[in-house]
Amino acid sequence: MPAKPRRCAVRMTAVCALTMVAAATRSLPAQPTALPTAPAAKTFSAPAWAFPTAPPSTAPVPAPDSVTPHRVPNSARRYTWADVANRFNAPDWFPAQHPPMPSRVLYGIRPEGRACGYCHLPDGQGRPENATLAGLPAEYILRQMRAFRDGTRLSANPVSSTNSMHTAARGTPDDSLLVEAARYFSRLTPRRRNVVREVRHVPTTRIAGLLYAYDGHGTEPIDGRLIEVPESIERHELHDPWVRYTTYVPVGSLARGRRLATQGPAGVATACATCHGPDLLGVGEIPAIAGRAPTYVLRQLINFRTRARRDSTAAPMYAVVDTLTIDDMVALAAHIGSLPPTRSPRRASR
Ligand code: HEC
Ligand code: HEC
């Protein structure tokens, strides 16, 4: 019987959070287990706009073109859409920009364990609809993989309680392959690829996968939303790791987010830096959050708030998110996404 993680009764502090994380890590189940009980969140419904999901279509999906080669700026490589659609051989536009990928990251394991590099990209920058893995602690990556696998980390997406990570995690029952993948991603350096813009009106968009793309029709009120859009949907779909994203948020979000992050949400005298470290670049096994895709950060705040994330080390985040409104979450995601993701950002730029 594994030891129960310590509970921090009065006030959550970094030391307390780290103790809980360490205790939970020691008691990690290697194999799927039943869901742990989690305290119920107060009423909160995840807004549908935070999880754009195209309705299922009955139209036949045409096979991707396997003839015409495509390119992205500054790469000598050429891939057809059929190459890019191969989930068991991650497109790698810039092989000189990262160490050689372990087989699990480049090829995955058939039939279900798709290549990590296919979604999270070979250099670990990820995409807003999945996650940046570059530079995260290997122990944290491994723990999250197990949480996806045993079902204690779900998604608050109102139209789907599951996501592609569950399939990828369940497709890899062998932990040693996950350890190798986790170590690979932890050694890479994250880059910030988004620009945050405060607006009253946002360009109109269409749903493209789990993300938005410009539709060129004009503008509409931002109406409290956070809308992240790639500068080129084609480069995004081609898995170009250097494509940039613009994150539109309501006017005033950045200052509000900075205030919430430094003072802590109302009623919780705990600034984010208490646990996520100076400049929010992570401490021990508590992950860095600075400079990550605002879409990802927002979805995780919602996931903690709805308890879709109830893995063994999620509890320290509950007191933080339970007092937040969706406007606060948008503001925090914008502020955090606009911070440098490394101590010396110049090192990470081309
Ligand atoms: C088919 C796409 C896909 C593949 C393949 C995939 N992932 Fe993911 N991954 C996702 C998505 C989507 C999320 C975001 C889930 C969410 O927001 O709840 C994610 C999130 C994660 C996270 C959480 C990051 C964090 O900061 O908490 C980790 C860790 C991770 N993936 C590791 C991996 C590893 C390692 C592999 C290969 C063994 C892999 N993934 C393969 C789509 C994928
Ligand atoms: C008491 C400690 C504590 C405080 C304060 C705290 N966090 Fe966290 N946070 C954690 C821990 C621990 C995790 C990892 C949870 C897990 O393992 O599932 C985490 C995870 C996260 C994640 C998910 C990261 C990922 O890679 O998926 C986000 C986003 C986040 N925190 C945002 C914030 C913000 C914003 C604040 C301030 C408003 C904050 N946190 C304050 C302890 C804390």
C-alpha cells in the first residue's frame, strides 16, 4: 500500500507542494490504477471556445497528396502532405537543431503509440494544442505520461473527455521507452513563439483541428476570449517548428495577469513564483510555465479547476485555481505566455 501524499492543511507553500510532489512520486503506481478521489470543484463550466473542436463530418476524407513536395522557410527538406500525415515517422525539418531522436520519439510504436515528435515536434517545442515538452523535468514528463495512461489526467474539453495523449500513452506500456523519451525532451531548450496582443476586436477565425485559423472575413468583438492563431495555417499543418502564433486577448489582460501572478489570486496569498520558481522557470519537479503557449496554459488552469487533472501531484494547484474566474485565467495565460521561457532568451533564438 503506497504512502498517501502529505496534505497541507492551512496554507499551501512551495515547500509543502514539493513535499507532496515528492511523496506522490515515491508512491507512483507503475501500472494503471483506479481513479483517486479528488475534492469536487465548485461550479465552473469550461467555455466551448477554449476547446475549438470541429463537428464530426460524414464526408469521406481524401487521402493526402503523396506527389507534390512542400517546403518551409530555411529548411532544405521537402515533404509531401502524405509524408507529413505519417504519425509513425515525425516530419523533421531541421535535424541539425536537435540531438538524434530516440526511436519512440521519431517512429513511435505501432499500432497506437504514435511518435511523440509527430505532435510535440522533434525539437520539443510542441504546438499550442498539445504542449511544449522542451526543458521540462524528465520526472515530471514521466509522471504526466503515467497519469494520461491511468486516466487520472483527462481534458475538460466539453465535447471530449479524452485526447490524443491517452492513445499515445496507452500505446507505450513499456516504461523504459517513456524514460528515454522523457530524458530526450528534458534536455532540449524551449523557445517562445507567440506574440500576445490586447484587442477589442479580433480577426475572424475558423476551427482548424483543436486550434483556430484566420478565415479572412473581417473582425468581431473579442468578447472575453483568448484566441491563438498561427501566422500561417499551412506552416502549422506542415509541422514547421518556427511558425509564429498571435494570441489575442481582451484589453487589460496583461496587467491583470501580472497582478494575479505576483500577488496570488484573491484569498490565496500565494504568488505563482512561490512554487513555480523565480521568473516561473520551474523548481525541482514543479514545471516551468513561463513562455508556454497561452492556449495550453489556459486549458490546464481549466483542467485543474474542473478536476479533469487529478493526478497524484495536481492538488497544490486546486487552491490556486478555485478562486479564479475565466477572465482571470485568460489574463494569467496571456501574462505567463508573454514571459521568456529561459534564463537567457538570446541563447534560444536563431
Ligand atoms: C497524437 C498527438 C500526440 C502524441 C503522439 C503525443 N502527445 Fe503528448 N500531448 C498531446 C496533447 C494533445 C497534449 C495536451 C493534453 C492536454 O492539454 O490535456 C499532450 C501533453 C503531453 C504532456 C503534458 C505536458 C505538461 O506540461 O504537462 C506530456 C508530458 C506529453 N504529452 C508527453 C508525450 C510523450 C513523451 C509522447 C511520446 C511517447 C507524446 N506525448 C506523444 C498530444 C500528443
Ligand atoms: C502551492 C504551489 C503552487 C502554486 C502557488 C502554483 N502552482 Fe501551478 N503547479 C504546481 C504543481 C505542483 C504543478 C504540477 C501539477 C501536476 O503534477 O499535475 C503545477 C502545474 C501548473 C500548470 C500546468 C503546467 C503543465 O506543464 O501542464 C500551470 C499552467 C500552472 N501550474 C499555473 C500556475 C499559476 C498561473 C499559478 C499562480 C496563479 C500557479 N500555478 C501557482 C504548484 C503550484
